[in-house]
Amino acid sequence: MSSPPERPAAPQSAEPAPADTRQVERALARLEREQHDLDRFRALVTQRVPVATYVLVASIAVVFALEYLWGGVDLPPLLRSMGSLVAERARAGEWWRYLSCTFLHGGLLHAALNTLVLWLLGRSVERFIGSARFLIIYFSAGLCGSVLSSWFVSSQSVGASGAIWGLLGAEAAMAFHPRPLLPPALV
């Protein structure tokens, strides 16, 4: 049997077809937009100074230093007079205790760990979302943590843990739903 005749090879063109050219141009334009978005985002994040985080860390350190100077790092009467969360007093009209307790800490380890986590977590979260959103999340979470604590703690409560958990939740939300804050290329 004889083999079928071979067809002549199609001439190889050095120029891509017009449809291929348009696809390449669209892909290049998309890459340029993504690079521009990434550059703008990088500039925004690196230029933002996490001032609110620095102020909160300094405030907690100053309040803890006052606790120490006054001799009551873990002394309940002093903490109570400085604004620890005592549920009965908060419900009786001393509402400010729901927030003041977030600046007090019951010992060096407690203050050091909360401040360290605030320092590490707060700087990155604040750079991503901005100072205003950061403070709203921090104080809202602190308030919610204090209210929840007042339902379960019978004596008194101190610490910034509720606020820090709120920041951790914000970071988790950014990890699972980053679209409005992060450029699509970064996601």
C-alpha cells in the first residue's frame, strides 16, 4: 500500500495572527494594571506609620508603671480604684470601667504578653486598614470583651485581651476575605 501524499507544510509566519496579538496586548495591559496596583498598595502600606498602635502600647506601659509605682500591680483595691472592671459598679453607672480596665494589667507577665502581641499584631493590622478602622476595631472589641467578662467574672477583671482578640479577628477576616483591602494580584 502506498502512503497518502503529503500535504505541503503551511508557511511559517514570523508574525502572530491578529487574534493572538490582541490577547497578548490584553494580558500585558492587565499585568501593567496589576503592577501599578501593587506598587500603589506597597507605597501606602510602607508610608503608613502605625501611630495608634504606638500610642496604645505607650499608654498601657505608662498605666502599668503607675500601678507598679503605687505598689499595686496585683493589688485588687488599687486596681479597683484605677478603673478595673467590677461588674456591679459598671452596671451601677460607672460605665467607663468597661474601657478603663483594658489599660490595666494584673502582673508583669500579663502586661508584657498583651503589650507584645499588641505591638506585633497591631502594627501590621493598622498599616493594612488605617488608624481610624484600627481604633474602632480595638475599642469595640475591648468593650465587647469587657461586657462579656462582666457576665462571667464575679470579682474584677483587667487586661487588653478582648481588644487584642478583636485585632486577631480582623486579621483573620483579611486573610479569608481580603478583596476590598488588598489588590487582586496580591490576593
